[in-house]
Amino acid sequence: MDGIDLVELVRQALFAGLVVVAPALVVAFVVGGLMGLVQAATGIHEQVVGLVPRLVAIAATLVALAPWMLERMAEFVRTSAGGGP
């Protein structure tokens, strides 16, 4: 494996990781923004009020999308190892 192949493999790994983690990040941003609006509207500025719903939403997202995430990562490993389509 020469340098160009290694750079391409690292690029593919970074892209695959970004695709896998993107849904959880989007959910965290949306829930965090909504909780920020709720906190601003109610005047409650306790950090736990914003943290707990975000953690619950991220956990639910990870549980719901775990099979898809594992399949994407397994597909990346298979293609990078040269054993798959």
C-alpha cells in the first residue's frame, strides 16, 4: 500500500465515520436548540434542564439507528479489506 492508497483509505474512513455519527449530531443540535428556546422563554437557566433531554434524545437515536450504523461500518471494513463489492 503506497501513500496515495493510505490517504484514500483515511478519507473513506473519515467520511464513513461522519455519515454514521451525523444523525446523532443532528438530533443533539435540534434538541439543544429547542431546549435553549424553552429555557429562554421560561427563564429557567439550569444546565440540567437542557442536558437531560439532549442525552435522552441521543440515546434513543443511537438505539434506533444502531443496526444501520453497524451495517455501514461493517460495509466500510469489508470494502477496505477488499472482501466485498
